[in-house]
Amino acid sequence: MRSLPTDHAGLEILPFGDCFRLLDSVPLGRVGFFANGEVVILPVNFLVDGQDVMFKTGQGSKLSSVGTRQLVGFEADSYD
């Protein structure tokens, strides 16, 4: 078993390629962003294309209100 480096909290730091391989194994993710003075976290169906994570959103949705200079977070994990 390989030994991975850890961050300041003791969590293992995965190699970049492993992250995308794991993303490719789950169908649902969550995108988080700041809109209208509040933090919003929404579930999204997504796909991985090389090193890009892609998902669709409609015009007028909360996510479409995010400007190009705003921070957006994305996560995905398994669920039951």
C-alpha cells in the first residue's frame, strides 16, 4: 500500500490523476457559491472531460448569477 502525503489536518493528499479517476466513478456532485448574500450549495449531474468538470445550468438560475470572478467550489463523493 502506498503512503500519501498529508495536509495540516492529517488528510491524505491525492495525486491529481486519482482525483479525476474518482470523479469519473460517481454521477452526482455539489457546486457551492456565494449569491445574493448567502452561500448556496446545489446538487448537479456532471461529467468529466479530460481535466474539466462540466454541468449545465439554466438562465436565471442562482448559479447563473455568479460572476466570472467569483469563487465556486465543487465536490463529489459516493452516496447511498
